[in-house]
Amino acid sequence: MQRTQKIQYTIRLVSQRRSLASIARTPGAKQRHIVPSTNANPLLYSRLTSTQFAIQPRIPCSATWVTSQRRSYSSGVSEDEERKGLFYHTLEGGVYALSFLSESPSSQNSATVIGLIPEGQGLEGFQENQAFVDLLHDTVKSALIENVDPDLANDATQRQEGWMHVHDLRRFPESGRVGDADDIIGTVLVQEGKINGETYERMPMYRTVSSDGPTKLSEGLHKRLLSALQDAHKKESKA
């Protein structure tokens, strides 16, 4: 448990420094919508995708550890105190699995696992799980087809025609601006003010984890994702 806590603390410390540095060097930063790190709970930074956007962080060799208040569900899983509903699972081989479910994944490759953090590698070792990525996009597409997100439906009404981005809420762009490529989950065609969910296309540059934290969806999309993750967990458990 102590090693898991140290990883979370180091991740949070580096991400907060990156957020402050970004604000300091960005022109007009006061006008740019940036989710406060204390609320967004910056956790991890993946170097496996979108490396042209990456700023390579330097991880402190040592840091003073503050006693954590995270709730432990068992010896193998803990919940992040700042981001409720985000869990760290200890797997065999000294690997930590990041997940939105408290239930232990059936394997490292489970679709319920956002990604892996090998012991001792911190941010630099985060490995995105393609099975989760595929499930995420399939879930978003089905949700768009069924029109379960009122905010996106409202955006479509205002846009009327053309392609519309589906943004990750961890760093939502201000009105009239295009978000960062690694924060755009996908795009969908709007026709006559309605979302045509069948036209949904995933953004190849999207990262499930960035310096602003893991995937953060609207309430409607997140509920749909949790349901899909639960279904995947049940199927994998029976296999």
C-alpha cells in the first residue's frame, strides 16, 4: 500500500508543477479554461501516444510523503482520495492497474483497466490499455446514437451543421476554441441540429491519461461507461 501511495503522491506533485508552469508561460492564460489541479486530481502522464505534445517531466528521486486518507477496500486495491471512483489495483509482478471499478480486474489486459504502472517507473512507465480505449470509444458512440448526453445535444442544436468535437472534461476549451488534440475524444457529424451518432470517429491522438488526469466524461457518458465496464467485468469473470 505504501508503494502505491508514493506513486500517487509523486504523480500528483509533478502534475501540479507542470500545471503551474503551463499557466506561467501561456499568453492570455487567465482567459484559458484550465481545470484546477486540486479538483481535477492530475495523476499520470503517458509518453506512449502523442509524444509531439509531451513535455518530459523529471520525477523527484525522493519526496516527503504525507499520510494519505485514501480508503482501502482490500490489501490489493485503494481509492484515490481526490478523485472518487478512481482505483489502484496491485497485480502480480509489481504492477499497478488504474481503473474506474473497485473490483479487481481479471488480468492486466482486462478492458476494465485504463492502463498499467510498473513498480518503480512512475509517470515514465505508464502503459495505456488498448482494450479500454476500444471500449471507451464504443461506449461513446453508442451513447451518441442514443442521445444520452443533454449537453452534447444542446451543442448540436447550436451548431446545426458540421462536425463537432467530443471533448474530455479534464481540460475543456473555452467557447469558440478547439481543445488540445490529446483531450479530444472524437468527432461526430451534426445534421439539422441533431447528432448523427453513426458518424462518430475516434481521435487517434486522444490520450486516456494526460497531465490533467485520467479520462473525465460528462455525467451521462460516465454512467454509460461504468455500465459498460461492469458488463465487461462480468463477462471476463465468467470466461
